[in-house]
Amino acid sequence: MDKPDQFRELWRMQKALNERIGVRTDSMSDEEKTKWVLNYCRAMSQEIAELTDSVPWKWWAKYQKFDQQNARVEVVDLFHFLISLAQVLGMSADDVFAAYMKKNEVNFKRQESGYAIKDEHDSEHI
């Protein structure tokens, strides 16, 4: 049996979860998109804070321990919101993959050149 396309499956599952809680990204007005972009950005900020709390970042506190299991859960939570954000912006799994490939190429070129000069136009083709 062939393995399903895992990236596309994540998009399908997230769409189903969002629709179950009443968020339908396919038919949003610009006002609704603005609201949900902000909602998902705030949610991801919170998840990053929770991920940060999984590592002993308080250099003055000796009681902290690295909680790798929780860190993994927080990364998955970030994926939920990141995929939802992409869907609000009308991006399919294929769109994100294609944009990632192009942006990755830009990032490699930046590293090859030493990234000494900021070029605001080097990502316009993405």
C-alpha cells in the first residue's frame, strides 16, 4: 500500500479540524482573514513561549530541566497554527512546498554571498 502524501494529509486534517470548530478559511472576507491572521500569530507566539518554557532558560534558576517530550508537543502545536495560517492566506500544501523551495534557494544564495547586503527584492519571485 502506498504511503499517503504526509504534507497534504496535514493540510486535509487541519482543514477538517478548523471546520469542526467553525473556522472556514475558503470563504473568508479580507476582514475575517485579517482577524484570523492575527489570531494565529498570537496563538503561535503563545506556543513559542510554551516551547521556551520546555527548556531551562532561566540561568538564575537551578530547578529547571529540559522537557523534550513537551517541547515536541509544542512544535506540533505550532504546526497546527502555521498550517491554519497558510490556509487563511489561501496556500495549499503544494503552494507552501513551492514557496519553501524558492525561499530555500534564496537563503543559500545569501549564505554564499556572505549576506553582507540586504536585498529587499530577492524574495519578490516567491
